[in-house]
Amino acid sequence: MSEKKKIGKVNTDRYKFFQNRECEYFPCHDSVNEEEFNCLFCYCPLYFTENCGGGCRYNEKGIKICTDCPVPHKKENYEMITMKAKTEMKRRGRERVGKKYAGVIFDMDGTILDTSVDLTNTMNYALEQCGLPAGFDPSVGKLFYGSAVHVACRRAIACGKGATPEEMHRIGSEGDVETPEEKELADRVQKAFIPHYAEHSADFTKPYDGITEMMELLRKQGIRLAVASNKYHSAATALADTYFPGLMDISIGESETVPKKPDPAMVRKIISEWGLKDDQIVYIGDSDVDLETAENSGVDCISVDWGFTTRDFLIEHGAERIAHTAEELTEMILDTEA
């Protein structure tokens, strides 16, 4: 495979200024310094905006007259014009689509709660109880999770044997086959894991920055909130009640009657209880499992890059909308980003 060509930092200033001195009207405004006269916006992109910020006027027929407006031709106005144009396009897009989500379904681990320390501590404890390699750091331990506790135990065991992150990720994925011996060992680890985690699930766990405030704002907007987690059901509901009291309408985890994600059962159950349509729902998560869950459920998806996977990983697995902060996520849900 050939190496990618290394590209230095692009000088974007060269795209912000252009002069056409051969134009018969150049310069078409005497009030602008000829050396800094910018022809880039000869046809002003703000013409169809109501509050363009320029020196326009309207004639008796309501037609916008910009003959005396030098704003688009001033070199220093490039950022202002492009930002106003971007904002206007998004505003018109929202009016055209007329879309507002009525329900938001969140994944839990790595999406709304940073559970990495408590999960890793418990996994280390369970591995030690079974005489297996342990002592993993949360930066490694978080790679075990996303596909329910049994798969997490299998990945932790494999990691202790030297498995790479890619090899661990394939465990529990489509095409993976668990041998009877692997299942027996993972069951032993899981048996030690569950009661310990029930006692220590909130030792170091905390909401990610801005998440609680975001939920409070969404509730004020009349938007319904729910959690669909691959944690076992009792742990998912307990954590939702502890960290987000009064904010969640529904909390669902894996159980004998509800299969784990990416099966759409959890999401479909929530939508059914809400009585909403699929296009009124957005699903929020931090992993490829969450992307698959949204697709299998027929709902929109927004990914977040602060959780248990990276932004590059999410892009590689098809994420189209990725929030970097709770503020960005709020804007995407409400569709108010500038």
C-alpha cells in the first residue's frame, strides 16, 4: 500500500480574496480601497437574507437594492459573510424539513455516563477471583464493553492472553463462535462480576460534562428521554435513577426477555410505549453497536466521540453525525447549530 501524501497546513487566506481587474465595472464601489477590493462576492450570497447587515434598501415594489452596499467587497468581511450565509442555509433547511425530535434514546456506558473506572475495577476483581490475568487500566478496560457483560468477560480474558484491540472487538461480533470451554470460563468470570458491580457501580461513575444540563433543557422543550443499555436491566435502571432522577421516562437493559443491542428490541419497545413515529426519534451512542442499533431500529443516529471509542473509529464504521461536546449534541438534537 502506498504511503499517503503528507500535506502541510493549508493557507485558506488564498481562497478568501479575488480580483477581476478586467471587469468593466472594477471597482464598482469607490468607497473601498482598490488594492483591497474583493470581487469574490460579486453576487452577494446574503442577497436573499432579510437581515444581511449591509447597506441595502428596498424600492417601492419591495425589491432589495444593494447598489450602494460595499460590505461584500471589503476584504475583512469574508468570515462574517460566510457565517451569515451558513446560518441562513441551516435556517431554511430546518423550515423545509420541519423536523423536530420528540424522543431521544441514549446508550449509557460511554455516552451519558463515564462508567469506565467502576467497570474496569469490577472486571479486575472478577478475573482475580477466577485466577486469571487482571490489573487492567480503565483505558484498556473500556475496550471490553459495548456488547453486554458476557462478551466483556470474554474480551477481558482474551486481553489477558495478549489479544489486540482489533481481536477483542471481533469477539461478540457477527461471525464469532464461542467454544464450550470459552463459555464456561466467561460464565465463571460473569458470576463473580455481577454481584460485585451491583455494590460498586457508583463508586467512581459520573455523568459526562454537560449531560445533565442537556437533559434538563431537552425536558423543558417537551422532549422525552430514555436509556437503552446493554447492561443487565437492574444495573441500567439503578444507574439511571441514581444519576438522572426524574429525567428518564424509560430505562431498559438486557434481560432474558429483551435481547441485547444491536437487536432493535429495546428501541422498538421504547418507541411503542411512547406512541411515537420512527422519524420522531433519535438514538445517541458512542460505538459501532449503537450505529447498528439505530439502523436496525429505523431511526436517526448521532454519535458522540467522548466515550469508549474514538472519532476515527466511529467514522470508519459509518457515523455521519458526531458530537464532540454536550453542547454540540444539544444543538444537533434541537437542530439549532449555526
